[in-house]
Amino acid sequence: MKTKFRHLLSIAACVLVPCLLVFATPAYAGDTETYLQAKQAYQTKNLPLLTESLETLKQRKSPLAPYLQYWQMILTMDQLSYYQVQAFLQENNESLLSQRVRELWLKRLGRVQFWDQFVEIRAQIPNYYSLNDTGNQCFQVQAGIALDDPIAYEDGKTLLLSGKELPPDCQGMLEALQQVGVLDENLLLTVYRNALFANKPGLAKVLAKRSRKTDATLLKQIDEVAQNPALVLKKNNVQDKSAYGRALYLFAIHRQAKADIALAQTSYQKYSGLLSNEERQLIQAYIALESARKHEPEAVRAFAKVEPAILNNEQWEWYARSALREQDWNTLLKIINSMPNALSEEQTWRYWKARALKTKGQAPEANLLLAKLSQERHFYGWLSAEELGPVAGEPLATYQPADDEVRQFARLASIKRIEALFDADARYEARLEWMYLLEGLDDSSRIVAAQYALLKGWYDLTVLAADKTSRTHNFELRYPTPYRDYLQKASKARAIDEAWVYGIIRQESRFMHYAKSSVGAGGLMQVMPATAKWIAKKLGWSSYSDAMLHDIDTNVNLGTYYMRYTLDTFNGQEAMATAAYNAGPSRARRWAANVPLEGAIYAETIPFSETRNYVKKVLANAHMYAPRLGLPVITLKKRLGTIPARNSGAVADAESVITTITITDQE
């Protein structure tokens, strides 16, 4: 266990009955009402009522009191003193709230440019806590420049190249970077173009305003291209004498390529004479990228015409996926060997490099890669183990927590606070507290945490904890099996693999029956309301309403019905049916090739990253659940199967009424 929490778990073991009461009795009666009243007071900026509620919870010594104090500090941040902030930090040092207050205080210090205090407070934030606020990241760079820290120059450049939106708090950093010569015209143009290609016209305008080579006309044209790229290209009134203006041509052609590759190629030929060689290379790379996402067979040749130094990581990956989809193993191997090292060392490309090496008869080199991958716990790790066959690898370390460890864990102050947050139905805050707690634990302690969460019925937190282990594992906790009666019954009724059902639910909701997605999907199986109504009609449920979507039995019946439907639509092909569950049957069919395709290649070349990762994770989950459920074990490769050719007639037509799409990332 990491030092931070070791002393908290070294409490003497308690006797049996009192410890069991930790799990059996609801705590903090009355605190919930006060907490909710205070939250409303905070949201309406009713400081007197918030202060009154805080005093009430302090008198009760409630674990929720720090939240009220945190809200109070937000409302009075401009009046707080350094010593008041430090007092809160010392009193709540083990809490996520301490880091939130530090972030707020850092922002205040940055705005008044108190750089010495800024650096002091920043140093108090543990390494495992990410300072995700972009404004504070900008202030950190600005502080470094002000204090003559040379590392800040590179940090600033890295931040700009990350493509993050830059809020007003970043203007000081931009000014400082320009003054020291880091943000010169070359870098400014690069990050401006990157912002355009990432479809962030607001960020592009922020950057363009800092150049001496732009004017108000160009800023107006950025908005015009973002709104209607085809019209701008048709009018041909962009400032082609300026690199910033020509970048708008590149942006417009890229936008065209997302919809129509041929039209984008025509536009490129029309305007290529206005572009420099570097600009031509840039737009060719983006046209090749969109061609690859559309599974055009010309994509590999299109990428080959682009200088390797021009390609970004996303383009390198789709260059490789294009060769993989064509099953051009020689080209695939060359591409992976040419990738930036950090990218080629990712699990995906180590696996496909090994597969490419095997096709070239280089089995020893391939097996070295596969052997290392087979010890990693993910989709490609299990595929690698299957590629190796019965070769024995290093046994996995497992850990089973003792009852005393779980009882001691339950006594942590952070756990008391998480329990109280759950009692107040503040699930989002409880989950954030849990994630913060896990960062300070080692593998065995995370398994203890997972066991505790399982006892509490916090199945999503169970998975979160058990999933974070790196060397020592507990797969019973990583793949829990709640609601077995419901799932087993529904799986048998629909004649579908129960392990697959568990795989879907683990990925969709982490067993949170109350879960609701940003697009409206709800319940254990995250069924969309329109889909639920369609299924209810098919099942003859005359009294169905959306309110029933979070009922476990109802949700499982709806979800498994749709799984059966997608499986029938795709002739029993589980990988395609899984893709359809996430993105809809028409897309899943469209992503098939004109020839039969290995299931793993189909999964790896799905254009949407959300669905691509979803299919891999669901089928890996199912692979792990089968032995947990006492079901016949099917190899992951067999589960992936072979995807029939798109026009082979092996796939049935789906009803267009189906609307299960939960895609939020349409690359």
C-alpha cells in the first residue's frame, strides 16, 4: 500500500459484530436533508443559509461538512486569505476537495500574478492528481517563465500543440511565450492550422489574433468557412497570399473530404496551385485520413504520397489500419516500423506487428512480442495468448483480501464521506471521491477497495477499483456477476450467450441500473427510449412507459431482445451485432468489407473510436465472463469470428425504425 494511506489502514482489527454494522446500517441520518438544503443555497448563492447549514453539519461532525465549506469558499474566494485556504487544506488534506480548493486558489493567484505562492501551492498537489484545468496549466507555464524556469518554455509549446481550447486565463501565457520567442510565427501558424483541422474555429481565431500577418477580414472568414466550407470554396474569396488564409482552403477541403472524397479531390486540384509544397502535403494527408475512415481502397496509396514527417499520430494509425484492412502485411509492417516510437509501442500496434511478422515467416521475433503482450490484461493480450497456444507464460499474481482488511478500509474518513454522499444521492461526487482515493492505493489495496464496494452493492466502483490493478489482480472482482437471476433467465429466453450479455452490461453501465447517458439511453443495458418503445410494441406491452426503463427486469428484457435481434440480423456474428448495439445495424453492415474479413481486423478498422473500443471491450469482457459463469469457454478469436462480405447475402436487412445509436464521438 502506498505510504499516503498505509497508516490509515493500520487500525487494530475490530470485533466481528461492530464491523458488520459498518455495512448494515445507514449512517448520517438527517445529514442528507441539510446537505441538499445547502446545495440549493449554494446554487442560488444564498450565503447566509449555506453558512447556517455548514454550522449544523459541523456540530454533528458530519463527513459532508467539508463539501459545504468548499461551496462557501467558492462563493467567497475573492475575500479569502492565504491562511484561511491553508487551514482548509490542512484539515482536509486527504480529500479530493483539498485539490479542488488548490485549483481554485491557483487560479486566483495566477490572475493576480503571485507566482511564488502559485509555485508553492502547485507543489502541494500530488503527482497522481492531474491538473486538468487549462487555465491553471497556462498559469503554470506563465509562472515558470516569470521565474526563469527553462522547462516552462517546452511545457508551453507542448500545451499549445495539444490542441486544447484556450480560455481567457491563457492570454498571459500566450503573451509571455511570444515575448521570449517560443511562440514565433512558425509555431503560431502550426497551432492555428491544427486548431482548424480539429474543427475548433474559436481557438483558431484566438491564435490568429496574435499574428502580425492577419486582419479582421481573415477572422470573419474563419467563421464563414466553419459555417459553410462549400460556399467559401465556390466564392473563391479567401486571402491566398497569406499562409493563414491558405490554411482556410485546407480547412474547407478537409471538411468536404468528410462528406465526399471525390469532391474534396476536385477542390484540391483546383486550388493546389495556390498552395506551398508543405500545404499540399498537409491536405493530402487529411484527404487520405478521411479516405481511410471510409475504407476506400486507395487510402494506402494516398498516404504513401505524403512525407512521413507530415503525418500526425491519428494519420499514422489510419495508414496502418488501411493496410491492415487490405491485409497487406508487408506494407503494414513497414508502416508500424516507421511510426513514432511511442505510437508503435502501444498494445494495438505491437500485436499487429507480431501478426505481420508471422506472415513473413519471422515466428521467433513475432513470438517475443506476443509473449510480452500475453501477460497484459486487455483485448490484444488475450489474442496474443491464443496466438502463442499452450506456451506457458509467467503466472499472474492474484490477491484475495482478508475480512479484517475490508473492515479496516471501511473506517477510512474518505469512505465515511463517500457513504454519506451516496446517502444524499450525490453519486457523481461519490464516484469522483472514489477515483481520487484509488490513485493513492497500490494493487492489493485497490482489491480491498473493490471487495468493500462489492459488499456495499456499488458495482461500478467495484469494477473501477479492480480494473486499476497493474500487476496483482482479482478477476472475480474485476468481472462481478450481480443480477444473475435476471440475466440468466433473459439469456435463456432469448437463446443468447449470457457471457455476452454480461460483457455488454459491464461496458454499458458498469451494473448501475439507474444509469442514464448523455443521449438518453437508460438502465443496465443503456437502451434508447425510442428503441425501448419499438421493442415493447414487438413484445405486445401495451402499458410500457419510459419510466419503466430503469426497472431491472424490464431493462434486461428490452436489452436482450435487441441483442437477439442484432444477432439474427448479422447471422450470429457477435462482433457485428456488438457494433450494431452501439452504433446501429446500418453502420455495422457498412463497415464490412467486400471480402470476408477476420473479426479482429473488422473491429480494429471501425471508423468511430467509441464503437471500435466498445466492440473490443465487450468481446474481451464476454471472453472473461464465460468461465466466471461456468459456461463453455470460447476463444476470443472464435468469438470474433469471420465477418462475411458486405454483399454476400449473409446479413439480413434491419428495420429502419431501430435507433439504438449512442455514439458521441463521430471522428
